[in-house]
Amino acid sequence: MTHQIENMKQLKVIISGGGSGGHIFPAIAIARSLQEIDENIDFLFVGAKNKMEMEKVPNAGYKIKGLWISGFQRRLTLKNLLFPLKLIHSIFSSFIIINRFKPDLVIGTGGFASGPILYVASKKNIPTLIQEQNSYAGITNKILSRYVNLICVAYEKMERFFPKEKIFLTGNPIRKNIINNNYKIDNAIGFFNLNSEKPTVLVIGGSLGARTINNSIHNGLNIFKVNNLNLIWQTGKAFASKADDAIKKINTHGINTYSFIKDIDLAYQAADIIISRAGAIAISELCSIGKPVILVPSPNVAENHQFKNAQSLVNKNAALLVNDVDANDKLVDTIINLYNDEQLKEVLSRNIKKMEVKESSSVIANHALDLLRK
């Protein structure tokens, strides 16, 4: 399905979202799908200054502007005193960005930077769309929902957060390199310097790392060695040096650590078992990959939505769940028990693959272009 918008100048699209990979990677996936429809679109991303999107988006080949914005803390903190000033400054900056770039369309994927730019775009009657990844809507998207034209969601029953007439159920966009993951296993094993005779465990605590998962793996490193397992361990920057020191002490071929894995598609290909947080985008990617998964939901999210995301898989016998509070005692043992249970691995792989939603980013891209046609 493609859209041809005839007799139009070059389309200009602003995409905003950031703060974590869960907002950034869907934004990039949507941009890629729009480019497949019209390769001449001029994109501008808008993010928050000093956040990871300021690095990840240029690495993906797109230009980005940063706003001076951050979230309102749920606890009492001096940072909240700056929030009204940052918000006003970001709205003013958004007016300047929009007046200079003159977008035909503005898309938001969540995160605080998307608030000001989408608000300004809606007030200037520019077509606007937001994409909500989670089963529990983020505060920025809840506020924006009254202003934007269209809301793409990944879960049913989202009318409790958004106007029903604006909602389209599309699933979550995931990176094309993950969907088209057809690499030979030998390439992945060589890329990560693994022992080809050992099974591989992939640990990804989100793009920023996960302290509880990291501590659990750190404390159980010798168990991976004793059980002849490869390990690909993404730690995030904060835990990287501690993990590096521990890996050097283990000194075993196939046990490796990375602060961030850029080529996550290769890591998924190499893995026999995957340990992950339960963010919405992570789960969408894991459903596409179709391998045995152990989820450790983050407890530090609104309305405990990661636990709800994980439970939706557990209820269909598509993943195992280890609560964050239990991870230090149970996570490594759960990994070893799963590794030794061939039947359970087959069942989990089969059931999680059934939950895959295909071509979400293309569906969202076409909905976005429909706004222009209207």
C-alpha cells in the first residue's frame, strides 16, 4: 500500500520523541517507513538536549534540534522549580523551529520533548499524530491527545486515556533490521567473539541499563562459566566499568560485556535465550524475534505498566517473568533452568512468535500521510 500525493512540494516532516530507546527507535522506524513511500521527504527530529536522542538520531542519518526540557519529577525536588521555565522556553523554541522548517506534518512518539512541538503544531493547524507504545499512556501523550488529529496505539481499550474517535490500533513500530533479521548464525557468533560450541544468553536491560539485572548477572557470572554458556551482556554506561572488571576476572571465551549494543539485530540472531526489561518496544521486538524470553519488568514506571506488559505474555505461556525484587535471588537460576528445559524453550518460542504484529511502522506511516490527503 503506498500513497502518492500529487502536485505537492517536497514533504517536510518533524518527528519528536526521546529520553529512552523506547521513544527514539519507534520514531526512526516511522521515518524509515515514510521514506519507503516517498524517498524525498525532508525530516527534522526534535528531542531533549543532553538526552540520548541527540546521539542516536544523527547516527541514524537524520538531523535533530534539541529543546531545553525535562520531565516533572513525581517526588519533591529542586529540579521541579525549573520545569515551568523550561516548558515556556521549549514552547517558544518550538514556534521558532516550526516557523523556520515549515513542516507539513508533525509526529510524536512520546517523551517530554514531543509535548511542546506537537502542541505548537496543533495550534498552527498542522496535521499531527502521536504514537503511544504502552498499555498505560504516558502523561505527555495524554495531554497531547486533546490537541492532535490522530493517535496510533499498540493495545486495545486505550479509550480510557484518549478520545475514541482519534484512535487507531496499529501495534508498535520496530526497527527494520530486526524485522529483516536473516543473518547467518556464524556471522553473529563471529561478530560477538562467541564460542560456537556453547549456547548464548543475551541480557539487555534497556538502552540505559538496568541496575537489578546487572547486579544479578554480575553476581552469577561464574555460573555462566560453569554451565558452559556464552553471554552477551548490555549493561548501560553506568555499570560498564564494573562489568568490564568482572569479565576480565572470569577470563572465559564467549563471556562479553557492552555498554550499548548498536547491532542488536546480530545479538538477537546469536541468542538462544534472551533476558530483558518489559518495555513496550522491547516486547514488540521480542515477539518478532520469537526466541525464549525471561522478562524482568522495571518497577520504576507509571502504573507498573511493564509488569502488565510482561503479564500479557506470561498469560499466553509466551515468556517467563522474574519480578525485579526477586532478581538477585532468582534470575540466574531461572536462566539455567530454562536452558536445561528443551520443551519449555520450544513452547515459549512458538507462543511469543504468535504475538507478533507485522508492518506496524508502515501502517502508521500511511495513517500519517492520510492526514495530508484529508
